[in-house]
Amino acid sequence: MRKLLIFSIILMNAAACATYHAAPIDPAETEARFRARTLDDPGLREFLLKNGYPADAPFPPKMLDLATLRLIAIYEHPDVAVAVAKLHEAEAAVVTAGERTNPTLTIGPEYSLNPGGVSPWVIGPSLDVTFETAGKRDLQIELAKKQLEVARLVVTETVWRVASRVRPARVDMEAGFDRLSRLTNEVSARFGVAKALKRRLELGDISQFEWSRANAELTKTEAEVSGAESEVSAKEFVFQSVLGLPWSLMKLGATQIVDLLSEPVASDGLPIFENIQRAGLLHRADVRRALAEYAVAELMLQLEIASQYPDIHLSPGYLYDQGQNKFTLGLSFDLPILQKHAGPIAEAEARRKTVAAQFLSTQTAAIQELEAAQVRTYRASERLQKAKILKSMQTKRRTAAARRVAAGEEDRLAIELLNIDVIAAWQEETNAAVDWQMAVAALEDAMQFPLGEGARALPEINNSATEQK
């Protein structure tokens, strides 16, 4: 009966053990899954609905605003999946830290060639049970929980980093298309100038040099158009990589993407922080992560200090010694004679000082970044307003010239030259709008919070959205 009980215990323990399941990675399969991504993914729809996408809105979206683009990037980008996978590792580490050390069973049978009792066998099974001292187990559990908090903040940081790249990438792509359009119009205007000067050359009103110079400017602008086309393709690829989508989805067909340059955020809609230091401390995940890492360093020092106190090993046992029944009780622990854990304690203290310095560096950089970003937005707003005034002035000049040409007071050349000035003013307005949007992006980065119309807080990600794919 006793043998059956022991066998049952062993069998139950074996049944409770985890088993290995192979999970090979097939690069061809993962590539095919990436290329097969679409905006009508049911998992994406569920993710969007959970994070503010209207339930009655069409899906796939007909208009991709900035908030939706950011959610798509968070859902699709592999960096988020990597951060969440590391979060799961930290969650598992909490379970590991809470597990107690199993006792050790030792069985060492002996056989006596010169038995003095009724049996030549000496059988002595014994247990080794470890008792952790100085609260080390509680410290290990608390340490694992603090490291889990760091992992959560790393996920928050990663989510923001992925989302924050959307605005600059979209603005850069818009600027590329805008420049291409502007150069195409400039080619038309310069062609008109060259044509008008050709007429004057034939009439002997200008020199060959003046006409050749205008023709050279036309050729140069045509070459710039080819360069702008290449730049647009490159910027589309960057935007695609920011969203984590394949290139084929950049040609979205019926789906439109928000035009940020035509709808700049009003400067009076931006927040003004009265307490910059408080904002830098409370609003940024990297500052909170640095603070959490300091808490980890504190616990590691406490754990190293506790480790100088040896654990106690209790070893109760039974000994069948050639017919005699004996019971044993062993007690063992390390003797702190040769070293008293001074080295690891000193390393932990130095580590705590390093992490404290890193926290101060991170917080200081956050405060300075926020202050600089605020100044940049104000300067960019002023530039944009001046650029709009310049464009308005040039447009009025061209309109006045058109009236004079219609009245026969001037020839067509005046309008074509003013067209070039208007195009230059248009380009300055575009550059100023880009500068403004990049300044807003910098302020968002400094705050680690979305700004502008329709902005909403980014989702807290605890499970990888891409695991559904």
C-alpha cells in the first residue's frame, strides 16, 4: 500500500509538469502574412473600436485621420509586439519569484560486506529543506513586480514612439507631393516666360543671353521635377514603414489620408504648462520609467544586503542501518568567514547611484525639451502667418497684372513672371506649414501626448495586437 502511495505521488507530479511544444518560425510564411495585411482586417477593426473609432463609421475607413493612423501604426508595427513580448517575460518572472524552493530528496543505499546486524543494507533517505532568511523571498517578489512595472512603461514608451512618428512622416510625404506639384506648375510658368521672351528675341527687344538664361531655368526646373518624383516615392516608403504596412497599401484607392498641411493646428489650441517641471515628471513615460528603474535598483541593493545572511538548510532523514531504525536531523548554513558579500553590495550601491544620475538626466532633458518645443511652436506660428501674408500679397500682384494685360497695358510676360513669384510664395507657405507641423510634433514628443483637433490619449497595450494575426 505504501509503495502504491509513493508511486501515485510521483505519477501526479509528472502529470503536472509542463510539456514542450515546438513553435518554429518560417520566414517565408511570416513574409506572406506581412504582405497580406489589409485595412479590412477584423482584428484591426476590433482594436480601433476599442480605442475610440466610431462604431457607425465605415470600415475599412474612408478617411484616415491622424488619430486613426496612429492606432493603425500601434496595431501593425512589430516594435509594439516586441515590447509586449518582453512584458510577458516580466509577468512570468513575477511567478518565478513567488515560487518556493523544492526540498531535495537524497537516497543513498549502502551494502556492508561484513554486516554486524540482521541485514547488510544501510538505507538512509533524507530531505534538504531550505529556509530563506532576512526576507529575501519577499524582496525577490517585490523586485520582480517593480521590473514588471518597468516593462509596462517600456511598452507605453514604445507605443508613443511608434505613434509619434506618424505625424512627421505624413507631413514629410505631403511636403513631397506639394513640392512636386509646385515644380510642375513652375515648369508651366517658366515655359510661358521662355515662350514670351522668344517672341521678344525675334522682335529684337532682348538679347540671346536673356532668352538662353530663361531656357536654362526651365531645363533646371524640369530636372527638379524628376528629382521630386523620386523623393515622393522614398517618402511614401518611409510612411509605409512607420505604419508597419506593406507598400501595396500605400495606394489606398478610395481611402483618403488626412492633409495636415492644409489644416494646421491653431496655436491657441496648444496647452501652456504653468509648471514645466511637473509636466516633465508626470506626462512622460521615459521619466516614469527612469523613476521605476531607480526603485528596482533600490530593491536590488536591499536584496544584496539581505543575501549576506545565509539561508538555513534543514535535513531531516531516516536511516535503516543493518536492522536498526535511526532518525536524523541535520542543520547547515554557510559560514560568512572568508567574505561577507561586500563586493555585490558595493556593486548594487554603485548601480543605484548610476540609475539616480540617469533619472536626473532623463528628467532634465524632458524639461528642457518641453521648454524648447514651446518656443519652437510660437516661432513656427509666426513664420506661418508671415508666409500666408506674403502669398496673399503676391497673389494680389498677379491679379492686378492680369487686369493690366487684359487692358493691353502689359504683355503676357508680366503674368508669367508673377506666376513664378506666386509659386515661390506658395513654397514658402508650404515650408512654414511643414515647420509648424514639425514643431507641433516636437511638442507632442516633449509631452508624449497627442495634440490638435480630434486628439485622444493613446491606448494602454498589455497584449500584443499582432498576436491575433
